[in-house]
Amino acid sequence: MLTTAAAAGRRQVAGSPGQVGGTPGRMVGGALANLYPGYFAMVMATGIVSVAMKGLGFAALSQALLWLAGSAYVLLVALFAARGLLFARRVAHDLLDPKTMFTFFTFVAGSAVLGIRLWSAGLVAAAGVLAMVAAVSWLALSYSTFGALFVTSEKPLVEVVNGGWLIAVVATQSVAILACTLWNGTNMALIFGAYALWAVGVLLYVVLVTIIVLRLGFYRIIPGDLSPPYWINMGASAISMVAAATLLSRADHVPFLRPVAPTLYAAMLALWAWGTWWIPLLILIGIWKYGLRQLPLTYEPGLWSIVFPLGMYTVATLRLAVVAGLPFLAGVAAVFVWVAFAAWTLTAGAGLYTLLRSTRAAFRPQPRIP
């Protein structure tokens, strides 16, 4: 994961003490300075594929993915804490840049998705801690990010908007699902907060996806503009659908949810359909980018933003099959889970290969200059 700054070992890094490069220590420092702010998408992807595997009965594989997600979460927390301490100026720059500011929401979503999976494993206390972490970080990022966007952004919207902005929606809905999951039947403030978050997430999705569609449809697009986070267009819809279904499952026990239950049901069906509509279009975009325009397909941390929507769509389809009484959709989920797992395996393998290759290069003896 430190390979996100392959070029950083040969250039000056803002906020670093000097020229980065040459020795392994300096190369690691350069990689840390340039660590992709959205790397918690790896935790999101691994966690949701684990959830999907558990829901379809693949317990051993789900457990293995849970351990990997938890290990990745701890490692990334340590790396980002070190980055914040050593390269505070670089972190501040990423937080103020409209192209990267929304990627920080992967920490919120990663915390919540991991919490949801831990809850299903019986680790309720750990899930509760992650729920608090996710809620506090969501509050901090929501107002700092949108506040900075409204006040400081000087670039035209079409130059900065991308599918990654929808990670804010994913984060919002993931916190709503975890809050709803942890509800014990008595704390009405918790379930009301979950509903409020779901409503905010849906409205935010409508606003942001409208801007993104306008950007894609009415402005010039080059292949490099279509980064992997555009798959979040589908993933945000899928997780919003799951949040609606989770709230709907509590409606019989929550008086204020009963009047809106039909709205939740209709929204659930509409969001799943909208997310499904995106899949062929996103595949066609990929064919155009990597096939017709022949951009090289290499590892980048943004690829985890493809894996997560695939896993999330699997979970959404399985949940819809149960809630709506449509058993044929369970068959769709049973196939799609292996698509998600294949994407996870390829991305993890490519990331590991890139890491090992960069590590070998960093420790390769350098020729002496006479």
C-alpha cells in the first residue's frame, strides 16, 4: 500500500524534510507522504465481501476476510497516524483539495463496514466502539469537507467532480446501517438517528449523482478522467438500498417508522433498480477506457473502489430477495458474490505484487558513482 507514491522517491514532497529518494528509508518516507487518502476503501471492500460470503453460507472464507479486513484496518490507522504526524501539511492539502477531500470518508465507511461484520460475528462491544469512531469522524469530515468545498474551492465544478465524491454517501449510509444494527429495541434516539442519516444520504446521493451525470454527459471526457471510483455511482445506490431495508426490518417495533414504511419499501426497490442500471454502463466505460483507448491497466489503490460496489451489490441483492420475497434474486447474489471475490483477489494480488516489486527496488544495491 505504500506503493501509491512510486514516483515519490524521486521528487520533493511538500511538507517533507528534504529530497526523498536513494535510501530505502527515504523512499518509505516519500511513500508515506503520498499515501492515498482513500486507502480505507480496501477495508470497505474486504469487509463487505466478508459480509456477502457470510450471508451466502461461506463461513470459513468470510472469517478469513474478516481477519484480513481487521488487520488492514489496524495497519492503515497506524500508517495514517504517522502520516498525520510527519506530513501534516500534505494531509491538510489533501483535505482542502476537491479532488481528494472526499476520499477521507473511506475511513468512516471502513470503520462502519468492519463494525457491521464484527457485530455479526458476535463482537458487539467492538462494533459499538467502531460505531462511535465512525459517527465522530463522519461529523468532523462532513462539516469540514463541505465547509471547505463551499468556502475555499476556486476551480470550476467540472474540473474537480468525480465519482469519489459519492463516498460521502457511502459513509453516511454505512453509519446508518451500523446504528440500526446496534439498536437494542429501547433507544429511540439511536434508531431515529439512523433514519435521519439514511434520509441525508439519499438526498445527498440525488444531488451528487446529478452533478456527476451532467459532468459525464455534457462535458468533454478523456480516459484518465474516468477513474475507478466512478463505480461508487452504483455502490452508493446499493448501500442506500440496504440502509432502507435495515430500517424497514425495524418498522414493526418503531412507531415513527410505521407511517414511512411504504416510502422505505419503494425507495429500496428504486435504489436497487438504479444501481443495477449502472452496472452495464460502467462496464462499457471500462471497455472504452482500457480497450478502445488502450490505457494501461495497472494497480492503483482506487481499484478497491470497484471491489466494494460489487460486494455491496451482492449484499443488496441478497437483502432484497429476502425482504421483497423474490427468491430468484438470491441466485443472482450467489453468482455475483464470486464476481466480487474474483475482483477482490485480483486487486489484492496486484497490490501485493506491486508492493513486493517496489520493496525489492528500494533495497536493491545502488551502483557507486566514482
